[in-house]
Amino acid sequence: MTHDSPLATSPHPYDSLTPDIILDAMEEAGFAVSGRLFSLNSYENRVYQIGLDEGAPVIAKFYRPGRWSEAEIREEHEFTLELVNADIPVVAPLAMPSGDTLGRHGDFLFAVFAQRGGQAPDVSVTDTLYRLGQWLGQMHNIGASKPFRHRPGISLLDGIERKNRLLVEGDWVPDDLRPAWDSLIPDLIQACGARIDEAGPVATLRLHGDCHAGNILCRDEQMLFVDLDDCRTGPAVQDMWLLLNGEDSERGAQLGELLEGYEMFRDFNRRERHLIEPLRCYRQIAHCAWLAKRWDDPAFPRFFPWFGQPRFWSDQILSLREQLAALQAPSISLPGQY
């Protein structure tokens, strides 16, 4: 999702982010850099491991100009620090020598983090899901304590329509596949709407927003949540469904294990399970729109060369048809629930 920002933007905003600029920004922020710099995998932002004259390297994240406003980024930092202060294991931005967690150099806003290692959790292990549920329950207690003022909320039906409009008006769907695509989207929106109605009124709160296994590090039996770049307002189940996989019965059992840990700390509205398939549908279409919107960034054709090919879109249509079937089937059941 793109937001207005006072920062200047260009089709290739990172063209000017050279190693010299990165090191200059760090020095201006008060870090004694050694000159060692290593680029890490990141598409939306630019992330680097930077060596210091003394001590361990740090991680610097340069936010994509124009994606978030300064106020929205500061809310990300504030939320992360609230979680840390509540002893929830989250990687938070470091206070720079200036005392601020957000630096500015030219058109770029950036943050610095301690380097932390680990591997993604094995969510097929029930104890792992139980422990993740415990941490999510505590995280959501903090998230529910006050609202975001600037960061957006999840808007499923409007979001699907907006993302689809970007794809259609940009002529991203091949002409010969447009009839199939155009007939499918209204059916998906209708099916998502029916599931949303089935869920009924749902409370929202501040969320991690992108809580999949790749954004959780495990090391020495410790868990660590990372990358709150997509934190936003939404239903609690948004931070759960990305951790589920397999057939419906397997996902139901996995969600039940998550909730067993979660409900030690916070109640969960079981009707939110009806939102899982609409959230999955939104994410799939939003992913296509994200690639289309970022295609001017030279990194995207390099790392996603298949995006512009007809095979990609025929595969998407097939996948969305499967998603429509999932939306029209009964929602996953929790253990003991029919």
C-alpha cells in the first residue's frame, strides 16, 4: 500500500543510494563506521549490514521514499518500543547518538538495528505454535491498548477492488486472459463479502501485520519477532493465518494450538476464522499489484522476471479459482468445533 509522503520520489528512488551516501548517513547519525558494507535481501526497502570501528556490525534500513510518511514510520517505531518495554521479544530500532530512532539523509529516512541471528520456526511442531500463540496474545494486549493515529487499517473488499483496478488499468493482465480474470474478480469479491458477513462485527487492534515464519527468528529456544514495517490496524487473526499450512483439518488443528497459547493472555473471537480466506485472497491480489507498482524499480525485473510473462497470469487465474472454491467451502473448524 502506497501513501503520500513529503519526500521527493522518482521512478528509481534508490539510484542515488550509493555506498558513499549510506556511510555518510551513518556517520552523520553519529556512528563510527569502518567502511565495511554488505547489502542484504530486501525488495521494498534497502537493508545493509554495516561494520563499525568498535563492536558488532549493525543493520541499517533505508525506507523507500514515498511509501510511508515520517509520522507512519514513527508509529512503527513507537509500537515496537512499546512491545520491547513489555518484555515481548521484538527487534526494535536503536536509539542513535542523537537520541532519535529515525535518521534522515537527503530524501531518505533510515533506522538502525542490532544484528540478530536465528532461523524460522518450525510451525509443524505443536509446542512452537503454542509458544507463538502466547507471544501473540501478549503482543495484541499491547496492540489493543491504544489505536494507531497515522498507519492504515486493513480494508478487504475496497482493497481488492483498488488492487485489481491498478492491474487492469495498467494493462498487466494479458488481453487473451482478461475475460477469465474479469469474470473471476467479482465472484471473489462476492464470496469474500459473504465470509465477512459470516464473521460479523470484529474488533481491530494494532498488529504486526506480516507475521509469517520468515519474520520470526528462533535461536537457543528463544523467539524473536522482526520487521514491523507492515504493522497496521486489523483483526487479530491477521497475525495468525500466515503461520498455518496444509489441508483444512491440519490448519484447524494448528490454529487451535495457537489459540491455546494465545488465550492464556487474551480472548479470541472464534468467528474471526471466517476472515482467513478473504485475507488470503486479498494478499494474493495485493502481491500482484505490488509487483506491478514496483516494476519501475530495476531490482524487480531482475528478481521477478516471470511477472511479465503470460504463464504467470494463467497460474494466477488458476490459483484464484482455487481460492474461490476455498471461499465457497465451509470455514476451517477448530478442534471440538463443528
